[in-house]
Amino acid sequence: MPNEDNPGFREALLYDFWIKSDFSKEVVTYTGEKIEIINSGEMNGNEAGPDFRNARIKIGNIVYVGDVEIDPEYRDWKYHGHSRNKRFNKVILHSYFVDGSNHSDYVYTENGRKIPSIPFCNLVRNMSPEIIKSFPQNHVHDETDHLVCKWVTNHPDPKIKLDFLYQLGMQKFKRKCERMIERIRELLYMSETGLKEPFHKYEIPKEFFDRQFTYQEISNKTIWEQLLYESVFEALGYPQNKFPMLKLAQLANLNFFRKLNNKPERLLNFESALLNISGILGKEIDTTTDDSYIRKIHECWESIRLEYDSNTLNEHEWHFFKMRPQNFPTLRLAGGARLIDSILNKDLIPVMVKKFTEIHTGSVLVQSVKNCFIIRADGFWEKHYTFQKPAKGDIKMFVGINRAEEILLNVVLPFMYVYFLLFNQTDLAKKTLAVFSEATLKLENSIVRDVAQGLKLENSYERSVIYLGMLELFRNYCSREKCGECVIGESVFKEN
């Protein structure tokens, strides 16, 4: 049975109507000229380009011979890349079934020619209201419809695509490293001046940003610990809650948690602090409840709140809606409390340095470091996603394999590269870069998956550098319609 959600199925129906239709005699262009379909043309087979060739259409007093393009929606002319494709320069008429919100009476070809764009139901007489009503309407453009070249069949050689994606992945990795170095400068400046969050970058004098790091400065382990803490928390919130997670880690910094480190029930204090400072605990929580965990969280906060002298977040800054419960910020903060414990009490950074120094097989190193960030659920959060009611089943992980791989890719590898670079351990920095370049991870991202499918590279994005390259391609090229600046776009849309 045909899939009616498929845009190809919708277009096939339109082609059938176009071929068999009795055309209206009362259609006019945007300039008021009458249109007469003399010959509907020959349907294009499997070749790239317009749907119908050699149509004969009288517009005003002139008979044009050329191509016809038919799309389910008006905006498909742009989103399918026709406006950038020289193969569509001979189109003399564009027609569409659904108007959409921003339609005009014309479209432009790649060479800048303005051609009429007419609603399909205006062109044909035999498209009754019943047919229109029954026509599949449920094709909705997703984010990756900005990848206009996924509709074009003349893709460049896979090596061209992979080389460009590799370059983009490396560029993205470099920016992550530069961002970490910039944050190190900010942390050093705050440490020297006694400034606290919320911190504004403009407060740093230019000469401080321009100067070289001293060995004494980069040997300050609290700076590295705070950088890792912030970076991991941001990754734990990805994508919906990364900003409040980062803000929380900057406000409730590790200096505050060091004050709690020697108190009884250390982990419970860490959890209580995070849940209260984040605002997630909420005013509606009944602190007189019989639930021992909620009561203890409240009692812990009452005993430690005077240690905290910074701002708090609002519960409304956090997103729960349309999220998988496993990604709820409540579980992420519970896992975050254990990562704080690993940084402060289990030498997480020295452990990672040791692994990068002593493990020489890339895949073994990746697995070993990744395991440092996989955290099993325990206690109250084995049975709850929120405070309000128990979960239907057991919760196994605070931080599972997929999130640990995201942390490895987006935090650990750039962190370790910057660490070795600033300590002038060039060989280990090169080793870290090589691990990033060659690592294969089981990451899942809908944008990357669709981009890979559109580029016919479904088996390539497990490689971490290509994975980041695809994200970079979509966010900085496809979604911004920079096809002319893209190696792939330039190759796809040029005249063969």
C-alpha cells in the first residue's frame, strides 16, 4: 500500500492529474496575462530536473516551449533547491497544490528569470472539492527540509562530501577548544579579582585576554575542575536545558560544594543544593510529607543554605514538556551530584589524564573514559522521574551510554586536548586529536540522521568527526541557505 505521508506519493498524484486533466481557460499570470496549456509536455523519467519536458504554454500572445515543475507545496520550489539548480532554468510554469503561509504568484530560476507560479486547482477543471479534500495533506516539512540538495539526485562523489564534512567537524572541534580556553581566562580573572557570577565578559581588560598563560596559572587545579564541571553540566542539559544547567554550574560553583564536602551525607547535601538552587524543588512540594527523601532534602537545605551566597534559578527556566522522562532535569541533577563527587573526591581529571597517557588503543581509551561518566540510578530516583508521583517502572541510569558518549565527544575530547596543549604535552594533544578524528560512537541525533540520509552517507556518521561535521553543515550552511558557500551545494547545483 502506498505511503501517503511520502511527498513522492503526493507528487505522483499531481503528475497523474496533470497528464489527464482538462485545463482551465481562465487562468492569468501575476501580470494579468492569460495562460493556455497547449501541450502538457512529456513526463521526465528518472533524470534530475523538472517534472515535465517540452510543454507548450501560451502566456499572453507568446507560445513558450519549455519545462513544467509541479510541487505539493509552493515553498518546495525553494526547499527542493530548484531556485539554485541550473537544470530548472528552462522552466516556463510552476504549479503547486498547497499555498502555505508565504506564497507569491511567481518564483525565480537560478539565472534570475521570473516565472508564473499558479495553484494547481486553478489550472485544471476536473479537480473537484471532493478530490482536494481527499488529497493527502499530512506532509509537514521538518527541520532538515533546509537541506535542499537532498531532493537532487546528482550528488557529488562521496569522497568530496566526506572530505568537506571532515573539515567542518575539525572546525567545530577547534571552536569547542577555543571556547574552553576563553572560559579558562574568565575563571582565572574571577579568581584573581574575587568576582563572582553572574559575570560579564566586558569586565575583563583586553591586556588580560591577550597575555600568555603562566605555568602557575594553568596549574591551578580548581580552574580545570570548574571548567569540567560547567561543561559536563551543559552537556547533561542538552538540548532543552543546557542553558539553565550551565547557569546553575556557574552560580553554584565548586567552591561552594567544597564547603559541603566534609559534612555528613555528602551526596545528599549535593543533591539538596542543586535541587534547591535550581528552583526545581518548587514551592509546591510538601516538606511535611512522610516521604523520607523529600523530608531529608528539605532538612539538608535548611542546614546548608547559609553557606550559599549567590543567586538562584526559577523553576520556570526548566523544560519538562515533550521530553523523554529519562532526560528530565531532576534525574540529570541527581546524576550531576555524583559527577561533582567524582571531580572533588575521586580525582576524575587525574584519572582521565592517566588513561590518555597509558592507553594506546583508541577504541579501548574511548570505552574506558566513557565509563567514567556512566552513572547508575539509586535511592529515591530509581523509582521517580519527578517529586510528584512514582514512575511506572524502575529507572536504571542517571547518565546512560548515549549521554556519556555525547559528553565524551563534546566535552572530554576538547577538554583533554586543551589540557595537554596548555601544559605543552604536544604528543598527547596530537593523540587526543587523533582519537577524536577516528573514534566511532553510537550517537543518535535526528538532524544528523536526516542529513546523512539526504547525502546518502548513512554508514558514515558513527565516526565522531563526521557526526560533528554534519551538525556543522546543517546549522551553518543548510539552515542558513548558504548553498553557494558549501562545497557539496556548489557541486550539486552546478551545470554538469
